[in-house]
Amino acid sequence: MRTDAVVDQPRWPALDSIGKPARMRFKVVWKSIGEAVKYEDAAKHFRFTGFRATCQMEAEVAVPSKGFSWKSDPLDTSKSDFAIIGEEVNGRYYDV
């Protein structure tokens, strides 16, 4: 996601919470390793099927009105301990 406008609203959902204009940018790279997985709990009407994966991410945020900015380490230094790419069904769509 390229730089996009977001709102910094740290006291949300408080009714008197004030939002400040902010910007966010991030890049996520998912790569399947080909190992199929399935998590299912019929009692909770939940099923997730997909493939194990690796995932890397880098991000940057800024709240100019507060003089705040933050940037993660570069994408090539990021690694995941656990990642899955797939599809979830839950609730009333579970039996579909």
C-alpha cells in the first residue's frame, strides 16, 4: 500500500476522541511454501483452509501535527514465525 491518508485517534472509541491526519505506507510479501493446512472447529462454525507461507513486511507511519514518525526495518530483514495464505468461513457461511 502506497502512502495513504489515515486518522490517528488514540482515544477511540471514546465519544470525545479527536482525530489527527496521519499517513501510512506498508508493503507485505506472502510466499506459499506449498504445504496445505486446514483448521476447523464445527462447534464454533469456523474453518480456514490454505497453505503455509513465509511473510515479510515493512511499514512507515507519520502524524505530522504531533511531529511523530516511525519506520520499520527494511523488508529484506523481516521474517515470519508463522504465516498462512487461505480462505476463512465462519458464522452463517460456515456450512457453505
